[in-house]
Amino acid sequence: MTTDPTIRTPTRAATKARRRDRLVYLRSHPFLFALLAATRGRPVRRLGRGTLLVHGTAAYREALTRLPLDRSAPGTTGGAARAARVEGVLFDQEGPGHRTARRELAELLGAGGTRELRAAWHPLLLRRLEPLALGGSVDLVPLARELAGSVVYALLRPGSSDGASPLALAEAAAQAAAASVRGHLPGPPRPGAGEAAVRAAGRLRGLLGPGADARAAMLAVAAVNTTVAALPRAVAWCADAGLWDQAADPELCPALADELLRVTAASPLLPRVAAADGSVGGCPVRAGDRLLLVARHAAGAHLRDPDGHRPDGPGVARLVFGAGPHACPGARLAREQLAGVLAALAPHRPVVTRARVDRGAALPGWRSLVVRAAA
């Protein structure tokens, strides 16, 4: 009998961390979790005539880098944005316009832009964590929302949002994203979901004001949704698994952040639609087929626990952000922000004292996650 050296025997602490994190799926998206768990034995599995579930690492990468995809078809992110009447978004563009928009956003969220954004969220982080030093507790979910809101505000340039506060922008962005994204996840349809998405998008547009850049605004919507889902889950895992020594090490902390993002996989499923005939993982694909790309499994989140000492390579770990021309432009910001949060928390060695799953969010996450400094 052979053993896969990449699959490590979990420690008792790691088992505790994985069990807690599994709750966000079991209580908020039970149908999705059951579907993914039941079908992950094959790299690619066809469901009926027009849907493929893509689990394998190579097949997932192939779908994003070699297969033409329809960015605005129903059941995709762009399609959801259009259905919610959010015009001019990054996700539903094609051809030169899409490429130009991505270049502009890559510059906005490159190394220099990320350093500028740190000035917006890092001082806020340190202020919100002060209660830990005094024996108090901190709920990381509203903290994550406020951090994301400060980034939204900075991206939109103060003044363009017609006086809306960073927290109000974050809340509106989270509601708009949840209303639109939830509509194209697997599971029973929700009555009135389309109308709710339109209303949420309208509220967000009202807060953004006429001077806001639509592409930056919609990127910020995605950032809020994923930040609020990913950051508390990553911190909970770090606390339960006893990884604060790694978080406190400046050299290990960035690798640990990458690993935690890989395992928590804030966007576990990427819905896409094929724009032309082709194949993925040896399975024929027809134009119009719906592809459910399981980022969680492609990155090995279900197989390997996070470890900054032995991280997966970027080619695997960062698949949770997509790949090739479909990679998320905000990946650098997400990694650096989580590393900053872990480093700020590490001196307190926080433990989780209360956790409640958010059953209404688009992405698996906590509604409340309260931590306090270890005694």
C-alpha cells in the first residue's frame, strides 16, 4: 500500500480546526457541501446533459486557461451582475474592453497600490484590536466588514461616494454581492431572489454616487464579500490549530496566509459557461455547457491542512483566486491583508469564544466570530 506524501496526518488541533470550519458549509450551504463531497472522487463529472463538475487541479486550470468562456451567460458572475442591472461591470465584458479593464485594475491593486491601501485599513485594524490587550473580546466579522469598507472607500477616492461611510458601503456591497451570487449557486431556487438582487444593487449604486468608477466599484463588491467570508474563517482556523507561532514569524506569516486562504477557499465554487466546444480533463464540453469549477478541491483544501513550514506552491495554493486570464486581480490584496491581520493578532494568541454561522450569506462564513486573548 502506498501513501500520498502530500496528505499529512492531521493533529488533534488541526482536526478541531477543520471540524469548526466545516460547520460553515453544513449550516449555511448543506446542499452545496453534500454535492461537492459526493462527486469529488473524479477530476471531472458530468451531471445530466449540460453541467460539468470540475474538481481536479489540472482540469480546473485547463478550464480557466484553455477553454473559451462566456462571461455574461446566465449562471455566471457576469450574468448575475447583469440580472441585477449592474451595468458596466468588469465581469461581463469581452474582448479589448475586458483586457483594458483588467490592466487598469492590475495597476490599481499591484504592489504600489496595495501599499497605499494598507494605509487605509491597517491603522483601523490596530484600533479595533485594542480591547484584546485589556482583557476584552473582538468580533472579527464586523471588523472584517469595516476593513473591507475602508478599502472600498479608498478605491473609490473620498468624495466620489457622496458622503457614504466605509461601513455603510461595505454593508451595501455585501448585500448586493450576496443577493446576486446566491442566485447562481447550486441548490433550490429562492423565491424573489432576482428582485432582491435588483433592489440591493440599486441601494449600492445610490451610495456610490454618479462619479464612482463601475469597474473599481464591482471589484470592491467582490472584495467585501470574500473578505468577510475568508478573514474570520482563517483566524478561527489559526486559533484552533495553534498556528500563532507561525503567524508571529515575519518570514512564515505570508506563507501561512497563503495556506489559510487555500484551505478556507472563500469562493469554493466558480460557476462558468463554455463559449465553444472543447474538452476539460479529457471530458468533452459543448458550447453552452455549465461548468462548476470547484476551487476548494482543485487547491487541495480537503486534503492538506495549512502549514507555513511546508506550503503548497503558488501554482496550487492560489488556484482559489482563479488562473490565467480569469485570475482575481485582488489576490495580492487579500493575501497581504490576511497576513497583516494574523501578525497583529499573533501577540495576543487569541482563542475563539463564540461562533455563529451566517446562513444567509452568498459564501460560506461566520455571522459572528468572537475572540479573546489567551489567558
